[in-house]
Amino acid sequence: MNHLAHAYLSFRHPDLITGNLIADFVKGRKQLELQEEGVRKGILVHRAIDSFTDQHPVTFQAKTYFRASARLYSGVFTDLIFDHFLATDPSRFTDESLYSFTRYVYQTIESKGNTLPAGFLQMFKYMREFDWLYNYRTTDGISSAIRGVSRRAQYLDTPGEVIFATFMEHYDALKSCYQEFFPELEAYVKSLDTIKNL
């Protein structure tokens, strides 16, 4: 899953949000052990989310829509567009509550100062400046995100505009995948001992 989903599935717990968002920048057991206990739990929740997502048949189905244009990156773009559907899911957010939640996430990260991995802080600077989490809700915002990932992807020659067109072509089918998958993911995360023992 992508940034908004990881933050949302931290259930407004500051340390879990932090760990969930920095997890991709924490490599190996030694780096993990350097983190505060609550942040470590967030990193482990992030990894459990990714494992559940990667093995789920509905996620596999969603990836097939991107496979021709994105190849190895089909999973990356599936994660990204699921953030769009989460941001626009009326059972979870209104525009106002999404805006409030994303401010809370940014403030939570900023409260940690420079204690977080340098690579994450560099990315977070752009996340905050361009308000990625809130802007996932619009097609313009998700188009910009897709084009950004496409530009940075080392082994992808397909322009972001083509991948965005794929997304729009299969919008309804991909939304159905999200609607089937996300409640199962949320229930799974809530069942984790890490979450139950907070």
C-alpha cells in the first residue's frame, strides 16, 4: 500500500504513523533496533500490510490492468491508485476530514524533527510541500503522482501519461478491486497483536 493507506491504518497513533511511513527507509535489524519502541511497531505493521497486500488475489487482479504498460512497476501503481480510492471513499473521509487527517500526519512527522532517516526526510519535504496525501483525492493529484513515480522509476520507459490513461480506462474496475480489498486489509491490521496491544 501507499503513504495515505499506511498512515490511515495506523489509527491516529503517532508512533505507528511514523513507523508506518518511514519503514521503506529502515533497512535491516540493526536500523530497526535504533528506532523507538512505538516506531518499531509501526515499521512491523507496515511490513505486515505489505505482505498481506502482495499476497492478496484482488491485488493481483488489480495489477493486471497495469502490467502491459508498467510491467515490474504494476504493484507500485496499484498501491498508488488505491490511495486515490481511499481518499475518495465516503465511508472513511469527507474532503474536510481528509484535510484534517493529512494535517495531523504532517504535524506528527514534523514533531520528530531530524531524528528520522535522511532519505525519508528528503521525500517528506516534497510530500508536505505538494500535499501528496490530500491531493491523492483528485484525478489531477493522482495524475501528478503517477507521472512523478514514472519519472523516478529506473527501469520504466512508459510515460506517466500512458499509465494514467490506463488508470482512467479501468477506473471502475480498479475501484471495485479497492472496495473488495480494503475492508479485508483493515480487518487484518486490526487483528494484529501489535494493534490490539496498544
